[in-house]
Amino acid sequence: GGMGPSKTVKTGMWEVPSMGTVAPSLGTDQHDGILNIREFGAIGDGTTNDAAAFAKALATLPPTGGAILFPPGYNYFLDFPSPESFTLSGKNNIAIFSYGSGARVTVTKNTQFLAVSTVTNFRISGLHIIGTLQDDGFPGNETQGRLLLTDCTNCEITNMRWEKATQATFINSSNNLRIHHNDYLNTFNPIQTAGGAGTTNVNLWITDNYFLANDKVPGTT
């Protein structure tokens, strides 16, 4: 499964610290570049809309590097009326993560989780993103829970879980990406790649992911 314990992982030219060693030192809104989303107003009760807190944390990230923590044990609820909801652009050395048992993130119909563009050194791990695809159907629900990477370099997506989402991991015109040890459950187009005019994705490693009851062959790749 994709929600196992995090480890120190080297991605390209940078190293992400072990989340287990980071966790005990948290407790304020910022510690060594780590922003705790609950300090930005996120409740994590599964019903209160935490969209404004996530947007504010993204905007607060320094352009040269930082991280957003979703503390585990909560169910963060994101309801944003526009499909192109949360964005991260032009910032480098960024991590978005949870640790331990991970954090649940429930998204409403067609709420895109995050669009990342023109970023070097990005890592996301430890989140369980849950949509409503089976309940709401596909038409008008093409980006629910999607993580979109465009023109990004040196990125890692690991220990994530998407459930009942669409286009969960969408890679566009990016290079040096590792997508590994993630779960895609009842998800339409779990991993999708595309390139703009005259561009392609370069050095893309997709390993040890689990797909279940979606449009891919069930099993581990």
C-alpha cells in the first residue's frame, strides 16, 4: 500500500528529511520552514471547509523553499467552486506532507487538489485524497482530487492514496519525476501524462504503485 512510513529520500539534487524526525518538533505555524495547515485555520473535522486555510498556506510558502504539514488524524475538507482551485507556481524546494498514519483530504465534486507549475524540487507524501466519483459520476467531474504538475523538475509523489478521484496524478511537460508507492482506488485515469506543443515528459519513473477497480489493470506495477 502507499501509506507506509516515510523515509529519507533523495530526489534529484535535494534530500527530504525523514518525516518521523520532523514531527515531534511541530506545534507552531512555522518551524524550520514547515507551515502547519491547522495554524492557518484548518479544522479537519470532515465538514468545515478548509479551502481558505490551504490557499493561505500555499501563498505563505517562501519562494526559495518550505513545507506544508497536514497533521495526521484529521479529515480536511476542501470545497472550491472552480476546478482550478489551489495553485503553487514559481516556488522551489517545496514539500507537502503528512506522517504516521497520514491525513485524509476530502474534496467535493470537481475540486482539484493542487496545480503545481514551474517548480523545481517538489515532494508530496502521506495524504489520502478522497473524492465522490462513484456517487456523482464523471461528466462535469473531470478534475476531482487531481494533482497536476506542469513544467516541473525533480519531483516525487510517494506514499499517497487517491480514492474515487479523477486524473489523480497528471504530469504535463515535466522532467525527473518519481511516482512510487501510491494507491489508486476506484480512480478514473489514475496516472496520466501529456505534453504541450513540441514538449514531452522526460525521465519519468512510475514504480510500485497499486491500482484497484479503475480503468487500469488491477494490481501492482
